[in-house]
Amino acid sequence: MSASTHTVTNQPPPLVDYDLFAEDHALAEAVARHVADESAEEARDELSALGRAAGSAEAQEWGRQANECPPVLRTHDRYGNRIDEVDFHPAWHRLMERGVAAGLTDPWSRPDGQLRRTAAFYVWSQVEPGHGCPLSMTHAAVPALRREPEVAAEWEPLLASHTYDYGLDRPASAKAGAIAGMGMTEKQGGSDVRANTTEAVPLSGEGEGAYALRGHKWFCSAPMSDVFLVLGQAPGGLTCFLVPRVLPDGTRNTFRIQRLKDKLGNRSNASSEVEFDGTTWARRVGEEGRGVATIIEMVAATRLDCVTGSAALMRQAVVQAAHHTAHRAAFGATLIDQPLMRNVLADLAIESEAATALAMRLAAAYDGAAAGDAQDKALLRLAVPAAKYWVTKRATPLAAEALECLGGNGYVEESGMPRLLRESPLNSIWEGSGNVQSLDMLRALQRSPDSLNAFLSEIGQTRGADHRLDDAVKDVLTDLGDLDGIEGRARRLAENMALVLQGSLLVRYAPPAVADAFCASRLGGDSGLAFGTLPVGVDTGAIVERTLPTPLADPAS
């Protein structure tokens, strides 16, 4: 007699063996329109290969293991020697190895490099977002290091390498690749880095640019990286420094890991507090007293990754919700075919597509700016903080609503949805919270008038195409014309500027159903405050159909 008490029915199959790039129409279309014709095929093939790897059961298992087996700090070895090492699960190293090999630390070596690298970051971080932090910081460190050509010549080839060479057993000169981290904030100041108290003392007899550091960093991510950019108070003021974990002679630099942070999400990544004891060797990067101006290059690049990471998280949440509801029936019909669920899914999909379109436009602008396009460079100064503010803010409510689409199944860890929800607030905090971004946007408006001209030129390409977008742009201009109490209204301004930029991109490039729904609900005010309140007349079926992934017939193909 069978011991079974039930048969499992009405449950969705696992969402595995699909191409995260090719099945994401918004992403694939954005890459196609921004990439140069001569490299389009190569970029598409490269990203599709990564997309298939990200959708594989193997990679998804790496992500689960890395999240469920977080890093462990070992301050001493068995004999009592101070070692300050962090142990990671092997799955973390597999994720890092594949990410580095895919060029996620290297936007420099190929045409449209930032666009292709950002698209790859978007794809691969959907497997497990925690390891995206060291990948992001490694690529972002290069612009800051270029302020000191001699330092850049030593480190840039290692940071841009496609080889993941882990371990503190050798100096960087003996490695095939290196990973970078960053330590800016201190417990007394947080985002106010000018309140830092870490002391940097010039070292005599060691050549120009050598210093000893004494102080404490409240947040230092990926402490097992090979090198870090940190801020310290030199005789000439706040200055940027390069701190290697292993010195050129093979000895360990003094880098005391005090503890690892017990975080809400991002658990596969080690975030730490570190101490420099006065013997920590550092190399100055840039001029004394110009620390913020030097490291801001790194901050700006990581802010783009915050936008991209949130867009990727939203995409994964929407895909999981759509997949579940396409295979789950209730009240006599498949969930995805029921009008109210379609409204919810379509609303989520619109938010996701708008975030993706904006992230890819910013990435293309980075390539343009690197090639000398003054318009793109000016646009980034204003658009990056606005996008960072708004897109990262939308990730948490979207993740929560997508989780609810799975019902009780979504509240269970095995679904993966709780991991997405816990991760969702991170990018809004990382590299400057919402207030910091909004105020930075105001500074750009005040100090760089050309940034507003570039922004208006960008959204002006759709003038007359949609009256709701036109009206929203007029409202932004009205806000900009009233400087009374502008600081207290900075968040509202950042939100509205991000929305009109997203609306302009969707009107230009997205299918009419997507653009119309976005303009009606986000710009025209024809929606409620929760997801799933799109107005009557929106083609929810077309929007949802665009979102659904299709598993590969042959995962090996």
C-alpha cells in the first residue's frame, strides 16, 4: 500500500535553462540600439552565452549556496598569528570567476565597453547580487587610479584582467588578476566623509607618495580584495590612498578586520569594519586635499552599477512572478490570464522595463563621454544621481509585490523571493542614500548648467509625441524655476526628472503598449499608489507576454 498522502499538482516547474539576455526583450533591444553596428553581433553572442550560463541550474545553485553559506571571518590562525582572512564558500569563487571572465571588471578593452559590461553585469548579478559588489568596485577603481599615472600603470592591467586570481599568498605583481575594494565611511561621519579622522602621515625615505595610516573604517566591503581605495586626512587635507593587502615584498600589510557586518541582505558578500594601526602602508592617489575629487570617479561608476543592479533585481522578480502565475491556476483559470493579476504583472513589467532602458542609456552615455562627447558627459552629471535616487527606490516595493504574486510560496526561502526582497534596499543606501543623491543633483544644477541643457536636449527628442510626457516636462521646468525651498523639494525633483527621462526613453523605443501605460500611470496620474492599478484601456496582455521567459529547448544549445 502506498504511503503517499497526496500528489503534487498545480505547482510551476523550476525556472531554469533559459537565456537571461535573449529572453529579456527590453535589455536586448537596448543593447542593439546603443551598440555600434560593427560589434553588434559579437556583443549579442557574448551576452547570450552569459545569459544561458546565468539561467542554468548550475549557476542558480551557486547563487543559492553563496547566499546560504555566508563568509566567515578568521582573525587568527591556530597558532595565534593574526591573519585577518575571510573564508568564502566555493560557490562564491565560481560566481566571481565567471563574472571576471565575462569582463565585468573591464569596460576598457573593447568598443562600447561600458554598455556591454553593464549589460553583462545586469545579466550575471541576477544569479546572486552579493558578489556584484567587488566586481563593481574593481571596474570603478580604474578612473580614480588614473589620477596617478604611475599607480594606474601598475594596477589597471590587473584590475581589468579577465582572470580571477584569488588569495593573499602573493603580491599583486605575481598575480594574473586583482580585485579592488573601497573604504570611505567612518562611524562618526557616514556619508559626511570630510568628518573622517583616519590620519595619513608621509613616510620619509620611501619615495614620494608613501604614507602610514592610522584609523578605523566603519564600512569596507569585500575585505579579501587585493587593494583598496580609502580616504585619510593628510597634512594637506582629505586625500585618497591606495592600500594593498599584500606589500610588494610579499608580506601582509596591516589591515585589521574587526568584524563582519550582520546585514539584512547581500549576505554572500563580506562587509567589514577595518582598522589601520599606524603601520599600514598606503600610496597617495591624486593630490593631497583632493581626496573627494579623486575618489568621486569611483563613486560615480559604482552609482551606475547601483542603478543597473536594482534594474536587474526588478527584472528577476518580475520574471519569477510571471513564470509562477503562468503555471498556477486558481478559481478556475490560470493566474496570468485573470484580469487583475494581469494588471499587477503589467504594472511590474512597466517599472522593470523603464529601469532597464534608463540603465542602458546611462551606460551608453559613459561610452560617449569616454569618446569625448560633451553632451553625454554633461547628461551623466545630472542623470546618474536622479536615476540612482529613483530606480533604487522602486526596487523594494516591486520586489514585495512580485513576492506576493507567488502567495505563500513566495514567502518561503526556497522560492528565492525573500532573498530578492532583502537585497532590494541595498542599492538605495550604497554609494549615497536618497538624500545624498537628491542634493548631489541640486549641486549639478547649480555648478554645471550644461548638465541641465543636456538633460533637456535628451528628453526634448520626444517633444509632441505624448501630451502626458510634455505636461510632466513642463512641471519639471516649473519646479526648476522656483528656487524657494528647493533643498526641501529635492527628492520630488529627482523623482520627476527620472520619470520624464524614463518616459522619454520608452516613448522613443518601447512598444506602444508599454510607453502608453507608463505615461498614463507614471506621468498622467491615472493610477493608484500600489502596483496593479493601471487604468482601463492599457494592453496588459501585450505587456505581460513581452515579459515571459521561454526555457531553452536544448540547454546545451
